Amino acid sequence: MSDPVTGVPFRANAIRALSDSALRAAMRNATETFATKRAETVSAVPLEEWRDQASDLRLRVLDHLSDYVDLFERNATRAGAKVHRTEGAKEAREIIASILRGHGIAKVVKSKSMISEEIHLNDFLQKQGVKVVETDFGEYIIQIAGEGPSHIIAPAIHKDRRQVGKLFAEKLGCEYSDDPMVLAAIAKKILRKEFFSAKAGISGANFAIADSGSIVLVTNEGNGRMCTSIPPVHIAVLSIEKIVPSLSDLPKFIRLLPRSATGQILSSYMSVITGTRKPGESTGAEEMHVVLLDNGRSEIVKGEYREMLKCIRCGACLNACPVYRLVGGHAYDSTYPGPMGIVLTALLDGMERAHPLLDATTLCGACGDVCPVKVPLPRLLHSLREQRVEKGFTSRLEQMGMAGFGMVAQSSSLFNLGQAAAHLLWPIARKIGPKDSLDRIPRPVSKTFRKIVS
Amino acid sequence: MRVQLFGTCLIDTMFPETGEATLRLLRYFGVDVGYPAGQTCCGKPADSGGYSHESRMAARHFISVFEKTDGPIVIPSGSCASMVKNHYPELFRDDWQMREKAEAIARRTYELSQFLVHVLKAHEAGLTGKGKITYHASCQLTRELGVREEPRLLLKSLKGTDFIELPSADRCCGFGGIFMAKMPEISMALADEKVETIMSTGADVVTGCDHGCLMNIADALRRQGSPVKVKHIAAVLAEGLT
């Protein structure tokens, strides 16, 4: 049976992260670079117009999601792929494992996929005796470190090159170097062998095209193309909301995704993969499976948090979030970190697990400003805070304090009394109350402004 | 012209000198300032905590106090002004009668720098000040009210002062209302980063439109032993008045 769900220990995780100076320097450096480059590239384009168009298109898909899924399935099947529609993580994992088992495949190469993280695919396959080789450089680093991704597009963002150098020397037995070019060359040499010896490649998808049945991969390292075109079997795992209506809609997202993610005008590689290898083609998988994951999304799309499903996973909200950029992704202890991650964790894992994460935001609104598809993240976070209160996931003390606040706020005589008491009792409150907040605010005055003005 | 001043609970309880500066400033421009006696708190702390029931209690009270008055409602705080302008109508989305009242109140509401620039043209009045000033752009003011240029226009117009733009001025200082108490470690770390940028400007005064943030920044400055002074924009603008 599953363990009882406990809340993410976000504050303890954050405190640990704050005392890690290497992590803080790496986070600061990387998020600053991403955010600055993003700001530069979007300033040169009609961003608001593009955001509106992309948002409208995403909403159109969400309005008719099941129809678009059907259409995609039909066209992908026609192109030679086998489409597997799965309800939950377990089903998706098992289907992938059974495909591999059916071919007697003991090793897969994998390009970056957050959906595979969401369904905890690697652990599952490894327990079944399948060797999984992550081929995105960042993913490769954290895989050999035995960690999960701390950023949705830059999984090893929390590590600096010295740490990667030490890790490589220790785990791969190579000579220490902190030169990124040297480290990348080491990984490339190892991975190249894996690409050519693996019998299956697993990928995610940045988008899926309904009217052609294609999947779209956006990468900077070309590893996605290797994973999906060299091994004879290709398994793409993606969630249903990744669908866009038509290939002609794709530019509306491609012009926003790299700009928002890394500040690039285009990423180095973009692959549109339509079914299996056709006669006369020199590359491409001979067998293609598309595992479509629902995992609660058909329900989410009907509710008040549906706009979360507009997300195209660019990571801009992570880089803009003052909390994320300080503590990094692991503190959230969830598949998805940062502002989008808080909302998704609440929706996918439930309030029982996610409720402490709702304190991992100052509600500053920076995430909403940078979102390329206008997911109203600040509003969703605020609404989840309301839901947390309604469901009773705040402390008794806080509930009592707020009930008291409500009473005082609606009565000016109680308010006056409260001010006087705060002034008088301040020295006592300072002694017995929470030092880390009370020490930081001045003592309430005896001659309040209302006394002066009246 | 007559306006109604909402003092905000922070200014009322902890920073009355900012309230006095606001009064002097508005009166300097010939404004007749009313201060509705029953006012308390706008309810922002409950609202940001997700306590919609309690924030509605505060909002109902605010509306009942101010609907008896006329004229613009001026609030020397971006987060309180946004609470009234943006969140009140939202809080009563399922109650059309209250929603109409909330919307009427919202239409009358101005954040102080907004009122000073758009109504009083205070940035053209040749006010004076002193020293090197930098400015922290608080979150709700900037992103919810869209007030970005007004405070800067006012500060740049001050004769005898140097205005220095703060790097990443609109990055959150880590106050966040209830966040400050629930995540004190992150809150302080963010305030420390804010102070780092403030010190990098060489300014001797940091100002802003929200006392919550300024209180958090002042604490970080104190912890770091910095001589930089913290003043609300009302205090900075009223300083040179005679």
C-alpha cells in the first residue's frame, strides 16, 4: 500500500539550500543569464501580440481537448505510429516496459522528458533490468549524480562546472577538468556509443501536431534527433495537452519557446517526427510508439485551474521567481519546481502533499509577467492559497489569528484597542513570539496616525 | 478638491510620520484631506494568505466606511491600493450588490504617486529634496496597478537630488506579507540581495511606495550595518516643503 501523504518539507529544504553557497552562486548565475537573455530577445519582438495569439491557440485546444487527442491519434496511427492512451502514471510506465520487454531490449537512450519524470519512468525501468541512458547533457550529469532535475529545461542548473568536473572524475574515472568543453567532449564520446548500441530511444515531445500526427522536439544538443532516429524503436511519451491543431500553428509557439526559455531566437535543433521510417528514407525508427498520458488532465481541463494546461514548459517563470532563483528546484521535492511547479504539484499530487509549497511564493507576480502563453500564475497561486485554507491545510494558530484579524478589521473600536494592546504588549511579544519575524519590525507606536489626524 | 485618505494600518500603527508627510504633501497642493474615522485595515494580509472570508470582512468594512464619503480615495501604499482596486471586486464576484459597491470604490481609488502625477501634476511643481535617492519598485504597485513611471517621475523632478535607478528595481524584496513570517529565512535572504543592489548604487536614501517592503529592507540594512536611510516616497517628497 502507498504511504500516507505528507506535505513537502519546503521550509527545511529551503534552509538547507540557502546554506549551500555553491548552489546559490550557480542558481544566481544561471537564472540571471537566462532572464537577462530572455529580456533582450523579447524586447525586439511584438511580444504582447505573440503572447495573445499563443494563449488563444492553447485555449482553443483545451476547449476541444478530447477531439484534438482523437484527431492526433488517428493521424499518428495513419503515419505508422502505435498510439497508447494512458490514464495514469502506472499504466504509462507499464506500457513502455512491456514494449521494451516485447523486443527483449535491455538498454534505452533517452532524450529529456519531463513527462518521464512525472511518471518516474527511469526508476521503474531500471528495476525491470533495463539500462536507461540519459543523453541530454544536463540530464546525463544528474543521472550519474543520482539526482532529479532541478529545472524543467536545465536539469543540472544547480551545479557549477567544478562540481561537474569532480563528479565526472569520480564516477567516470576520467581526469578532473572544469572546462565545459572538455566535460562535454567526455560525455559525447560515451553517449555516441550508447546511441549506436541502444535498440530503443525514448523521447518526450514539446508539441504534438493534431492534423499530421507528428511530434515536435526542440533541443540544443541534437541528442533528441539521435534518440529518435538511430535506434529501431522510438517511444515518445507526452501528455495530452501538448497538442497544437496544425503544423501551421507551430511557428506561433516556436517563436516564443526558445526566446522565453534560454533567450535564443531559435534552438539549435527542431525535429518534426511523423510516424515511422518510410520506404526510401535513410533515418528514422522502424517502429514508433506514442504514449499519451492523461494523469488527471482531462479533469483539470474542466475546472478553474484549466489555464495551467496552457503551459509550454519554457521555464521562464522559474527564472523570474525570486524564491526559485534563491533555493533552486530540489527544495520543491516535486517533479515540477517554481511557480508552474507549485500549481502543477497541487493539481497532480493533491493539496495534502502540495500545501507547504504554497508558501514558496511571495505572490510578487513576476511569473505571470514572463509567461509566453499568459498562464495567470499569480491568480492560480492565490486561488490555491484560498483552497488550502478551505480544505483546512493551514495551522490552527494561523486560522485563529486570521479569525481574530477579521473581527478586528471590521470594527474600528476593536482596531483601536488592538493598536493599543500591540504597543503595550510589544516587549512581551518580542520575548515569547517568533523572533525571526518580530525582531524585524518596529514597535507599534502609542501615538498612532489616527490620533494625530483626528 | 477634497480627497479621502486611507492611512493604511502599517502607517497608522507604526509609521505615523509617513501619514503626516502625506497630509502635508496633499495640503501643499491645496487638497482638502478627509480621514474617515472608522477606517481599519484593507484586509490584504488575510487576502494574500488565502483567507477570503476574513478579507471580505475587512473589505465590507472598508466599503461601508468609504462609501459614505465623496471624492478620490488616496492610499499611500501600492499593495493596499491594489487590494481595493483589483481584489475587492474579485472578492465579491458572486455577490452582485457588493460587487457594484466594490467597483464604485475601486474607481475612486488612487495610489499616492498615481494621484500626485495624474491629478495634481506634482512632478511639474518643482519640489525640492536632497541627497542621492534610489527607488524600490514594489510588486503590487508595479505589476498589479501598473504604476511604473509615476514614482520615478516624481523623484526625478526633485531639485537638489540625484535619482539613481536601482538594478532589478522591481524584483521582490521578500516581504510578501504573511510570507515574511512563514518563510523568514528566504524573506531575509531576498532582502539581503535587495540591500546588495541598493548599496551598489551609492545612494544615501532608498525610497518606495510601500511600507511593508520598506520595513523589510530597513531591517536588512540594519543587519548589514548600512548607513543608507529608508524613507517612504511621501516623506521624501514632503521633505523640501516649507
